[in-house]
Amino acid sequence: MHSDPVDLSTSPLEGAIPGCRACRLSRRGFLVSALGAVALPALAVGATSHVGGTWSTEVPRDALTPADVLNAVLEGNRRFLAGQRQERDVFAQQRAAAAEGQPPKVVFLTCLDSRALMETVCDLGVGESLNVQIAGNVVNEDILGSMESATVSAGAKLVMVVGHTCCGVIRAAIDQVRLGRLTSLMAKIGKAIAATPYPGEKTSRNPAYVDAVASTHVRLTMDAIRAESPILRELEKQGRMAMAGSMYDLGTGRVSLVRERPELA
Ligand SMILES: [Zn+2]
């Protein structure tokens, strides 16, 4: 990992991705986006999610601010909680996205858990989100590269790190379980365990402690993204993209934002 300064006026991805007629992402358009308009690639112009989408049915993605996107994600979760998910013709959305391109607004980094599917719990339609799922919602170079693609290339305006309650990976990390390749992955959660002050029982049998570690891990993952991806750090700094941390409660279905500096609360 490195932390060299990044100049977004240059094209760090030039030549990396060929043109694609099917999704209307031309190589030229891609390069224009990488060269000058990081958050506004040619792909996005005029692209909206039709056929039962959510906020994007009325407002093109490029007219949205990162704060708009965050509010829309949380509003989608409120619809989910209220049992008012929008009716969608998913097949029609798929065909529209194939013909018109995708305008994803948010990229989620979530744990590998079948119950924490952000499209579902935030009531998102086809083409509205990109999703990275990995045990323990950790990052590595490949995932950071994917996030850079999601923002610089595809135009997502929000990076949301999502931890969840009752996380088995967090519990296993607390228990220092060793299991093949998972051992090195869980080692990345060690910093969160060490950085979680907790007055009660600090074991994997205490759900409140497990959730506290998961919340700390979300904050540290956001720090790692900023430290290890100069591109994402610069996009956030320029206000072209926002980052948010959150916890998904498996029991209630609620997505709650994680305060980045709880000691200041
Ligand atoms: Zn998990």
C-alpha cells in the first residue's frame, strides 16, 4: 500500500478499460471522466433508472449530491422498515439498464452475510448500487481498486461501509479462531478489538461487545480506505464523493450511521 499524493487531473486509469457499446461506457467517455470530471463520467449523463426505480426516476444521478444519495439510501431503509418497498419490474429494469447504462449512486462494502443485502434493506433497484461483499467487510488492494472503479468510472457518489450485528466473523476474530486463509482476514479485525473500550464482558458470548467491535471496525475500515486509496481520499476531500459508516441490525432491519469520532459525541 502507498499513500502518494494523487493528481486527479491526470488519468490514473487511462487505457485500463476498453469501450463497451452495450453499457454505453465509451473508452473516450471513460478517459474524460478520469481526466477531468471524476464524479461525472460520460456514462452517467442522462442515465436514470426507469421502471419503478426510486429517487432516480425523477432526478438524473449527476444532479444528486453525495448528501442526497446518503439521504436516499436511509430513506430506502425507512421504506423497508415500514413494509413499503417500491414495486419494481426487475426484468424491465435489467433490460433498461442494459440498453441505457447503469447510473449507480452508491458502492457498499458489506460483510459476507446473506441477511445483510443492502439492495433489499435499502430498497434499491437495478443499477442503483454496486456491492462489495467480503467476510468482515475488510479492505485490500483489489477491493480498493474496485471502489475506485465504482466512483471514478461508474460515478457512484457515496462509499458506505456496512457492518452488522451478531457478526460471526467478528466473533471468530475475538476468539482468535484460526481457519485457513480466513486467519489472515480476521487478523485485520484485531485492530478494532484492541481499539474498542468496553466496560463489561469482552468475549464473543456478549452480543453488545461483539457489536461494539463491529462498529469500531467500520470506523477503522473507513480510515484504511482513506489511508490506502489516495484517489478515494481526494474524491472525498473535493466533495465529489462522500464516505459513510453504518451498522445494519439483523434483528430490527435498521441501518444506523456510525459516528466516526465517538469520543467527540
Ligand atoms: Zn458478518
